[in-house]
Amino acid sequence: MLGNVLMNSVFHTSTAMPAALPFLIGLVAVPDIAVRPGLVDLLVVAAELSSPVDSANERQVLLLGNDCDHPEREGGRAAFAAHASALRALLEDEALPDGLISADDRACLLKAVEPHRYPS
């Protein structure tokens, strides 16, 4: 399963995730792909786990580790930034099936492409 390759654990993406993000974004845009909902879920997880960890938040650090120990987070942020226009276009697509991307997932993905606009 793709998720097993792109995730090191429940709380950490693998170093392969940043390289895979452009392809995930592209695949999620394909209307008739059978695994589209699962790909959306994986994209949302990648967005969440690419967010910087607040080093002053002891619980976050305990669960997620420090950013300096997980360079894949910065790689994920860079990949989301580099492909922000494609992801925004997907999120603005009026033809998306209802329920494919929930309001919470949409907010998470928008935060991944515009972190300055949606602070933690």
C-alpha cells in the first residue's frame, strides 16, 4: 500500500513523502480514479505532518519530535508551496464530488499551501 511507503509511523512521514506529494496532488485531481478518497486522506495527513512543531509545546514535541530531527517536514512544506497553485485549483474545482474533501480537510490543505494566512 502506498501509505505504508510514505509513512514511517502514525506521526511521521517518510523521507519519500516530499517527492511523492506532486504526484499525489496530480492523482487527486483525476476524477475517475478509484482510490481518490484514500489519496485525499493521505494528502491531508501529509499536510498535517508537514506543519512545523512548536518546540515550546512539550506534548507536540513528545508526539511528533523536533523539526530538526525530521527534515521531511520541511521537504513537505516546500513541496506544498511549490505545488500550491495545483492544489488551490483542485480545492476550487466546482466539479468535486460532495464529501470528497471535508471542510476540515480543505482548511488543512489550504493551511499547507498558505501557512502565513492560516497560522496555527
